[in-house]
Amino acid sequence: MTNPVVATEGRRVLTLTSLASFMVALDSLVVATSLSTIRSTFGTSFEQLEWVVNAYGLTLAVLLITGAALGDRFGRRRMFATGLGLFVLASVACALSGSVTALITARAIQGAAAALVMPLAMALLSAAFSPEERARALGFFGAVTGLAVLGGPIIGGLVVEGLAWQWIFWLNVPLGVVMIPLVLRHIPESFGADARFDVCGVALITAGALGLVWGLMRGNNTGWMSGEVLTMLAAGIALTLAFVLWSARAVAPMVPMRLFRTRAFAASNLANFLLYATLYGALFFTAQFLQIAQGHGPLGAGLRMLPWTATLFVIAPIAGNLVSRIGERPLIVAGLALQSLGFGWLALVTSADLPFVQMIAPLVAAGCGVSMAMPAAQSAILGAVTRTELGKASGVLNMLRFLGGVFGVATLGAVFASTGTLASPQSFSAGFTAAMGACAALSLFGAMAGLALPHARMIAARTGEAAP
């Protein structure tokens, strides 16, 4: 029989960690439908709009594993509450920004705070429940976090139209202020292994990712053969390679390179990286296409994206159940191929005066595709390692997930800028067509990566455990 005190404590932990995860996940997507309004406020360039999105994702991605390590060493509850406090302060800074540079800086700090909150929320939740109850708790946690995907564009549009874009950040303040004392009072403290910090690894991957993203964003403005772009791209590649070499030799690396020797782990991470690159990139451009090219308001744009985003809550649970029956590979390959079909279809029919009814079918196809591939890719990554390696594998999964989003926005931005501008609906439509074509190609590459996955039984044989 479950102890009532333990059950009540578990519910409090579940509620607080789920709300915190929803808040930080929402902020990675809520700005999508507010970008046009932010552009009007500050007179920003297209490149600066990309940084408003990518500053958050970049710091979040490269500091996720560090955030988890800080919690293990100094106390998960303590660092979780610290992350919430920093997130609130950064949200205030975002809302009070008087320039786009200040906004981008505050967004980067938000991402660093989120890197403390996200991994520690899951760690605290796992510690609060017995193994028998943990799966159900994590399922609820994942569903609440998933609501951010569905609600981000709509909530952003609703707030921007009803109030002002600054309120998408102000809303974090009362929620965070209320949650911090509740976290300190109701969540038990827990610690993990006192692992060594990989300071060098964090520095290398941060600098490498920044160099690559900077070069991709600046290429069309300054010229792809300019000294600035060539230097940044070369430095990004060199630093990323240095990170790989360092991680292969370090005693306690940020990312254990030994995991990538397994074909299942390497292939599923590549597929997942490309999945999120196309998802975030397409979200960034579709929200603006509906506003700039077609003249809808922020809320109207968010509502018109529902045929795409709402499929997650219908298809993803079905796909999750199918994983145990048919394995991950068919779902990853079919899902990313279907997403490629949807984005390719959208690229073929797009025009400034395209009736929305003609966008519904390709959006539904792309949404069904990502909803099939997402749970399968996550299952393949975690199923490719032993139980003792799950923590590291989860850290790698989430880091590459957010890095994929950053590189997706940067890469599609380069493609867009080569053919389109913000000058007119027709010019934006031309760039949007090229960006959707690139989304289709990247999705197809992801499907090809999925083909490299071994059969589920082969993965189980390697790990010595049943595949999830």
C-alpha cells in the first residue's frame, strides 16, 4: 500500500517540475509568432531575428550536461531553484530590453538558466518516485512539456495581439516567483555522483557551435568567401573536431565518444538531430510566412499552425506503442520520409496568395511524420545503451536536440536569404519556398540515417536488456 505522505510529496514534486519544464520549453517556441512584432519594434535585420531564437537554444544546448553535473555536486533542488531564479531575472531583462542586442543577450542568459532547470527537473522527479511509479510520472511530465510544442505559437500570438510582445516574458515572472519557495519547501534535496567538470569540453563545444552558427548566419550578408565567414566556419569546424578528440581522451568527458561506436546510437542521434533541425527551422519560417507574406496576425498564424503541431498529441502516443511491436527503424524512416513529403509539397505550392486550405494537407503530413519519428528516435537512442549509461545518453540526446534546432534555423536562414527578403510578400514567399525545399532535403537525409539503425533485437542483444 502506498504511503499517503510519500504519495502527496510525489504529486507536489511532479506538479512543480512539470510546470518548470513547461515554462522553459515554452520559451524556446513562444517567440515564433512574435518575431514580426519584435522586428517592427526594433527595426531588426533578419539575422538578428535568428539570434533572438538561437541565443536561447545555443546556451541551453551546450550547458545542459553541465547543469546536470552542477545539480549532482551541489544539490539538485538547490541548483533547480537557482535556475528558476536566474530564468525569472533573465525574463525581466528580456521584457525590459531597449534594443535587439539587449534582448539577444537576455535570451542567452535565459537559455543558460533553462540548462539548469530542464535536466534537474527530470532528475528530481525520478528520485521522488519508485521504479514502479516512475514511468507514469515521467509520462505525465512529458505530456505537460509537450503542450509547449502545441501551445507555444498560439500562446505567443494570443499574448502579442492581446497585450504586447514583452508580456511573453513578463508571464514567467509571477510563475517563477511563486514556484521558487514551493520548490525549496516541498522537494527533497538529492545528490548524484560527484563527477569531475569537463570545463575544456564545454568551452570547445560552445566555441565550435558559435563559430558554425555565426558563419552560417553571416554568409549571405558579408559574402560566403569573406574573411569573416571563412574564419568563423573554419574555426567552428576545427573547434568541434577538437571537442571530439578531447572527449575521446578525457577521463570524465562531457560527451563520452565511446557511445558513438554503437551504430544504433550514432545513427539515431543523427536522425534526431536532423529531425529537430527541420522542426525548429520550419517553425521559425512558417510563423513568419503566415504573417509577412499572407498578412495574418500573430494569433491567426498560431492557429493556422495547429494542423501541423496538434498531430503530436494524436500520432505520438500511437507511435510510442508501435515501437515495442515493430522497432524504431521503420517509424524513424517512415516518419522522416513523410515529413520530407509534407515540406516538399509545401515548397511546390507556396505563394503569397496561397489559400490556407491548400496548406492543411502538407502541414498534416509533416506533423504526422515528426510525431512518428520523435518518440521512436528517443527510444532508439536510450535503447542503444546499457542501463548504467542512460544518464549520459539522455544528456547527449538533449544537447544534440537543441543544437539541431540552432543549426536548423541558421542553415535554413542561409537558404532563405539566398533567394528571398523581407521586402515584400512575394519576395518572402520565394525565400520560404527555398527554405521548405531545404527542410524536405534535410528530412530525407534523416530518413537515410534511420536506415542505418539495426533491428531492435540486435540492440537488445548488445545492451543485454529488452529494448524499450
